[in-house]
Amino acid sequence: MSKKIQAIRGMNDLLPEQSPLWQYFEGKVRDLMQRYGYAEIRTPIVEQTALFARSIGEVTDIVEKEMYTFDDRNGDSLTLRPEGTASCVRAAMEHGLLHNQTQRLWYQGPMFRHERPQKGRYRQFHQVGVETFGFEGPDVDAELILLTARLWQELGLMEHVTLELNSLGSLDARAAYRETLVAYFEEHRALLDEDSLRRLTSNPLRILDSKNPDMAAMLDAAPQLMDHLDAESREHFAALTAILDAAGIAYVINPRLVRGLDYYSRSVFEWTTTALGSQGTVCAGGRYDGLVEQLGGKPTPAVGFAMGIERLILLLETLELMPAEAQPGLDLYLLGMGEAASRAALLLGEELRGALPRLRLQVHCGGGSFKSQIKKADKSGARLALLLGEDELAEGRVTVKFLREARDQQSLDRATLAQALPELLAP
């Protein structure tokens, strides 16, 4: 026998019983974006490798070790997108969306990184991202944080997440700070682990983000970027925190909060949780005013964020915050006994779907005995079974059997069934 083909490691199937919670989350996001006036953009999952090398940075972990890169048949180097911001900027530039105008955009879809798979973190993962262009002030930074806070509130997560803030300053200020930081790390070189030594010459700010406990005391004593900010960045950050204070959004200033991508500047933020162990970041973002120019466009202020869907789904499951509409299963299972009743059941199903658009109804197909059909109705997770046999067909009635409650079955007039069902299905 030939060997069975299995999914690639770290690229997981989403099974039918998992889909309702994903659909619930995605629906919440889509509704929220519409309410805030953000327009959806969809970009290809494959881009030219140069897009990510130029935007993310040649010496970042993503470009050096994690990207899925290959040469196509024309010899062009292509990459499966490891994140969404660069693709969104490329599309906005290519289609003239940034010319003398502002944009509020959002997207969702799969991203790809060759990392070690772990709980809530996969090689094919899914993100929701938001990117805004043309806004210089801190008001839009605050709006993004307020938008995410509202999402947590509506998902029931607000009590389980913490907002962390920092400012990376301007590119010039960060360059000066980098020299100070490198000098400090050189003085403590003996304490740096292998990964930090590698980053010392390429991306020293990322050393601050190390989780190595042996380096914690040394990192706590390191020079802080907040003490090296330029005046404009200080004002920007102060105005941002003032808006959050006025809105009642609690936050923690984390001087060690940096981004793993080179294009960030000024305000950065993360929403974190302690409910998922070491995988604590559920949303991260910040300002990247230099990226459009870096990719060949005109200087354009920009700020955005991304959230990992897998991690947020895991958080909802861990905290058991799954409403009824996010649970797999049906409201009704409609079965017909005999050829004539089976045909009538299909037509009745269409009538009920037309009258009750949000009704989750499955009509039995494939025949079988009454016992086998009831078994399938029970296995479907439906709350009610609607039975249509020869007698019901002749009398213009339908029998209602309660599958999850100890209640006597009822016989209802088929003509008024649609009006009666909402009350029968009420919690």
C-alpha cells in the first residue's frame, strides 16, 4: 500500500466542530471594522521576496530563518507572506490609495513562518490586521487601541488582557540609543546568550525582549529608550496616554517592549494575557512612519496592528467564553419517513429557511429506518427533531420531538410552524 499523505508539520486542518468559533470571532471582527469605518483589503499570499527583505529587514529572524522562499519557473524569488503590513503597503502604493488621501484598511488571512510549532503558534497561522495611512497625530494610535479594547469587551476578554505601551522614538533617536545600548551590552558581553550575541551587531534592541532568566537583571538595568526620546516623540506619547486616560483604558508602560520588525517607530503597544502560559501576546502593533518611503513611496505616516486568530481562539476556549452561536450543532433536524414525506421534508425545510433566515436546520437525506434517522438527529446536536410521516403529511401537521429536554413531543400545524418555532427554541 502507498504511504498516506498527511498535512505538513505546523500547517493544521480546521475541522467542522472548530469552525463555528472561528466564524463567530471573524464575524465579530468584520462587524466591528464596519462600525469604525475601516475598509477590507485582500492581498495575495505570495509576494516578491524583496518586499519583505526591504520592509522587515535583512537581518531580522523572520528574513534570516523563518520565511518560506522559493524560485518560481521564471527564476523569480517569491515568498509566502510572513506578515501582512508590507503586502498592504505595497498594494496601497501600487493602486494609488496613498496619493493625497488617508486610508483605514483591514485584512485577515493566512501568514507563513517556519518556526517551531507550539500551542497556539503554527507555521501557517492566521491574522487580523489593521493599517492606517496619512494620520500624523496620536488620535489614530488611540483609536486603534480603543477599537481593540472594544473587541475584547464584546468577546468577554477585557478582564483577561493587559495593555502594554512604549515609544521607540524617531529613527534618528533610536539610532543614537542603539549606540548607547550596544556599548552597555559590550560591557556585559559575558552575560549574553548565543542568540543575543548574534543580535548584538544586527538588531540589538531585540535583546531587550529576551526571555532568558539569566539575563533578566542585566536587562532591567540597561539604558531605557524612553530616556533617549526626541521631543516630538515624547509629545506624541504623552498625548496618546492622555487620550487613553480620558477613555478609562488601563495600561502599563513597558520600557523593554520592542518590535521584531525594523520599520516601527514612535508608539508601540501589545495586548498580553497570562492565561496562555508563555504565548502571552494576543495583539501587537505600533507606528511605522518610514515604511512607505522605505518601499519607494512618498513619506507617509502610518500605524497599525495585527492579532493572531489561533491564539485568540485558544484564549476563548481556555476561558470557556463560547456563546451559543459559537457552538457547533443545529437548531432543527427535519426527517421524513417514506418517499413522499422525504420530498415534502425538503420543501418544508426551504419554507422554514425562508421564514426564519437565522435558523440552523438540516434535512435528513439518504433514507433509513425511523430509529436510524433519530440517531442521526441526536448526533447532529440539534435541539429539536421535526418528524414528517404519512399521517403528518395527510393531516398537514408536524411532530416536534425535544432532543435535549425532558418534554413531551408536540404536534403542530404545518401552516403555523414557522411562527411557533422561535418560542420552542428560546433558551
